Amino acid sequence: MKTKTIGSLIVLLAIATTVASAPSAFAEHSMNAVVENAEGSMVPGCEPDCFLPATVTIGVGGMVEFVNSDTAAHTSTAGSPADGPSGVWDSSLVMPGASFTTPALEAGEYPYFCMVHPWMEGLVIVEEHVEEVEAEPVMEMVSLTAADIAISVNDGAKSGEKVAVDVTINGEHVNYDIVATHNGETILDESGNHSHDGTGSHTTSALSADASDDNPIDVTVTFQGFGFPDDDKTGPIGLTNTAQAVPEFGTIAAMILVVAIVSIIAITSKSRLSLTPKL
């Protein structure tokens, strides 16, 4: 194989980046919570834990279920003994063994109490529930020039033959277009190629004429950036390199060489002359 590479004038650098980690923003709470009445809370002395737990934190849109585990009836009423009910929720009397669930709550803080036993107070905190999102790793890019785009083309192809074209680009997850022409025709045109390891193999259509010095195969590779196919690309997009493939020997030169070899053999055979000088 013999490839003549023509350097491109475009030289750019790709930006090197490292993997960044996003800080955790996940609130350590569930969307919903369960609160129970403390046993014996119908008489003072259970403060501040007359509701168990006295303070709960849930996510926006979450709800709190109040379970009456005591032997007396209680209420769960949003508000405070000093200011009265706020109107956000009110369970009315919840009998022993029964329960009440609040409506879905918006962000904020909601104090509540038992209207029958006003020393019983609690607090519901509703926070924005933000899922932890891990930053996707960003590939480290390498410097890239036209010389880093290697094109290998088989030489000496004849009419009716297909030609193999191999591409190697320095880097990972490379994207490129490739076009090959010969005898005034486009024999290979593939865009949107993606290679995980930077290598790719292609095959032209059959040639309509022999490849020659006057009629070579011209190949152009255009770099389209680093990155996965559906992601934004980085790097020197548009960087190109080209190559030509021609026969190892021109047709006339090959014929002359064959004739010369045959003539030497014939003359040597007839004259029995040695081509090696005697000492």
C-alpha cells in the first residue's frame, strides 16, 4: 500500500476538560410521613413530644398521616393554640385506632395542634424535593491537527474493482465525513461516521477505469468533532485531510521493465555470457 497525504491548512486545538461532580442536592426526607399521638397525651406532661415525631419534613406535594395510638380522641389541626386554626387542614375528632391524612401540601412550615388538648403541638416542614443529578463525565479531548487524520488507500486498483479506505483519527468518540472521487465520479460519500476508538474502514464502489498517475483516487476526510452521536460536539470541527492513491508503477514503466528483463535473459542464454566479471 502506498498513500500520498496532502496536509490541510487548518490547525486548531480541542479544549481539554475533566470530569466534574455535581454537589448533592437531595433532601433527606420522604414525600410523605406518619405521625402518632403519644400514649397518655390527653393529659399535660407529654410536651414537647405529644406528637411522635413532633417535627417532620416532607417534600412538596407530600402528605402527613396522623394515627391516633392513644386511648382518647384527638384532633390534628393546622395552626396554633394562640392564633387558632389556620384552615390548611383540620381532622376533627380522630377516634383511638383511627387516622387522618392531610391534603397535599405546598412548600412552607405548618405548625399544628390538638384542639381538645392544646398543649399538644407539632410542626410539618415541606421542602422542595430536588433529585440528585450526577454530572455526566466529559471526555478529555486531545490536541488535533490535520496530521492526526491518517488515510490509507490501496494502490493500483483496476477498472471494476472496489477499493478499501481506512481512516485513523487521534482520539476517542470521533465523528467525521469521508468522500472519495475517481475518474470524475464520486465513488464513496459517507457522512456522520462515529468511531469509539478513532478508526474506521470504508469501501468504494467499483471503479469505472484503472487508477493511474493521471487518474488517481482522491480521498477527503472532514473531522466533525469529538462526542457521542446525539450530543454536542467539541474540537476543531471542519478540520480536513486528503490523500491520493495511484499505481505502484505507471503502466508504461511496468511494460518497459518487463521487456528489459526478458531481453537480458534472452541475450544471456544465446551468448552464454556471464554478467559477472571474471577475476
